[in-house]
Amino acid sequence: MSQDVMEQKDQRTIREREPVREQPRAQQTPRKPERSGLFLVLVVVAVLLLVVGGVTLLMRRSQYKALAKETETLAVPTVSVVHPIAESDSEDLVLPSTLQAYVESPIYARTNGYLKKWYYDIGSRVNKGQLLADIDTPEIAQELAQSRAELGTAQANQNLSQITASRFEGLLKTDSVSKQEVDNASGDLAAKKANTLSAEANVRRLQETESFRHIYAPFSGVITRRNVDIGNLINAGNGGSAQLLFTLAQTDPIRVFVNVPEVYAPAIHQGLGAYLELQQFPGQKFYGKVARTADSIDLNTRTLLTEVDVPNKSGQLLPGGYAQVHVEVKVNGSRLEVPVNALLFRSEGLRAVIIDDNHKTHLQPLMIGRDYGTTLEVLQGLKPTDWIVINPADSLDEGVQVNVKQIAQPPAPAPASSGTGGSSGQGNSTNNGTRPPGGTPAANPNGTNNNGQSAPKNQ
């Protein structure tokens, strides 16, 4: 009995164990691929994380390099550069002046009397030798009559002395008279001749004085002033403006005097072309030439006095008028023009910052000429191919590394033509074939270089 019971228990135990053993087998068989997929996913995720991490590190490293490079670049200042503008060697020198008559003469009387009549008024054009006025001189007429009478007396006395001297010389041959009497007669004759000559000179003097009652034009010109009228008392001589009869001026040609600055004195010479411009004749030019110079610099004004003669056959140019004289002068040496904001005022003097081919600064001393307001004339210190910094910082010093940026530059104005028809120079320095430091092509004002391509920036 107990054996049966034990067998049954064993069988029951075996049955209970078999399902337990089979169940896990049945469950483990489908879970095996799930574990493999999960492992694969984990591997893929790990690889992706490694890739992402590597890419991130590379990106950060690249960013760090870019940031370092940008920081290094930003540490180098950027400056704007331009070329100096070359001025033409022919310059239209403009100077103020006052028109003057070529010859101007005040006319006075040389005899006393009353004005009998005048024939020409102001504005009248007269020729040389024309009668301008007559003066009534009764006193001179009477003096002339008296001197003529005295001349007749002197001539009669001379004739009598001549007869007496001739007679005594004949009697001396027969010893009828003494030698002393002959000498006395000869001496008296010489005295009478002298008296006659004196009377003749007095007559001629009064004749000349009487002839001055007729006032004649000493040269051809125009009457610019008349100070007398009929019946005015006329006194001889130039005793003040009250005694001035007429003022006569020759206005063809007309002359102007200009004070040329000393720097242009070597370029002024006789025959140099010039022309006048007047406000009352807009657009009209009156051509002439330099007639002469003083050949001396005035110590007070440091200028050269220069005379320009201009033909005035039409009479449009009036003495005393204001005019602008344009003289085309040839300038010795090269002159450049730079903006005023390109200069540094240092204790050692005026400087300009020049950029060399290595993008390094150089403080260049300058010699300044004229001040045009927004620009200055540079006589020495720069070349047309130099690149100068615009608005340089005070911190810029010698040998500073910089980046350059070319800015648009307007062309230089062409010089105005003068009376000699001077040529106009090339004024656009941006098209002179030069390049900025480092090989950057020169840019035109429209932002392109001479080959039509945009100017590259600094790397």
C-alpha cells in the first residue's frame, strides 16, 4: 500500500515536473531573438552616440579655431585708404585786379586867363592833336606886343652900332680915329647884339605862353573828366584838383596789375597767356598776355607785381572796373591733393599714415601748400601710388599691422583752360593702374576694379 502510494507520488511528481520543465522551454524559445535585437539596438545607439560625440568635438574644435582666428583678425584694426589725387602741372591761377587805362593823363593849363570855350565833354573820344578848349589870355597878348616892340628897339640899336663899328674900322686905316675908339665901337655892337637876342628869346617865350591858350589832346583816348566850364578863371600850373581841366585816358589796350604769389613767380614771364572775366559780361573772356613784371618780390606782400595787357578795341572794358585775371602757369614739380581728414597733427609736425605692401603703417612727414577747404595741397612727402589712411586714429604708430579697405574716391577735377588754350591733365588717380597693398586691385567709385570685377577684401 505504501509502495503504491509512493509510486503514485513519484508519478505525480514526475508529471508536475514535466510541465514545469516543458513550460520554460516553450517560453525560452521565443525570447531568444528579442534579446539579440535589444543588444543590436544598444550597439547602434552607442555607435551613434560615439559618432555624434566625435562630430560635436570636431565642430567645437573648428568653432574654437574660427573664433580664435576671428579674434586675432579683430585684434588687427581695419583702416580705410585712398590714393592722393595728382594735380595737373598746368594751373589756372585766378587773381583779383582793377582795370587801368594804358595811359591816363590829367590836363592842366600852362597860361593864365578865362576859359573861353570847351569842345569835348566826358565820354568823347578824341585823337591826338585835337583842340579841347580855348583860354582867353588878354594879359599875355599885351606882354607879347610889348616884347615885340622891345625887340624892334634892340634891333635898331644893333643896326646903329653895326654902322658905327664899320665906319670906325674904315677910318682906322687912315689914322683918322684911334684904336681905342674902334674897340669901343666893336664892344657896343656886341652888347647890342646880345640885347637883340634877349628880346627875341622873350618874344618866343611869350609866343609859347600864348599858344597854351589852346588846349590840345596829347594822345588819342577818351575824356573821362571835365572840371571847368566857360568863364572859369584859369591859373597856370597843377595847383590842385581845382585847376584840373580834363582827364584823358587811353583804353586800348587796357592794362591790369596783379600781385602773383611768390611760389608762382618763376612761372610768370613775358608773353604768358591770360584772360579776364567780368561779372557784367558772364561767359565772356577777354584774352591778353603778360606784358612785363617787376622782376622783384615785394617784401611786404611777398608777391610779384605783374602787368597784363588786353586789347580793348570795342571799348567794353572800362578803367576802374573789377576783373578776375586767369593766368595759366606751369608748376615745377609734382603736387598732390589729399583730404584734410587724412592728416595727423603730432608734436613733431604734420604727418600722413601710409600703408606699405605688408599692411604696416608708416608716419610720413608732409610739406603742405594751399588749403582748399576740404582738401590740402601736398608739395613734398607723398607719391601718387601711395595709400594713405582716412580718419587715422591717434593710437596709430609706426609699424602697426592693419587691414586695409579701399573707399570710393571721386575723380580729380580737370584744370580750367586759360587764354593760351592749356591742356587738361589726367586727374583720376583711381584709374592709374596702381593697386593697394597686398595685391588688392584699385576700385573705381562704382565698387569695381579696373577689370570690371569687385575689389576683394582682406583675407
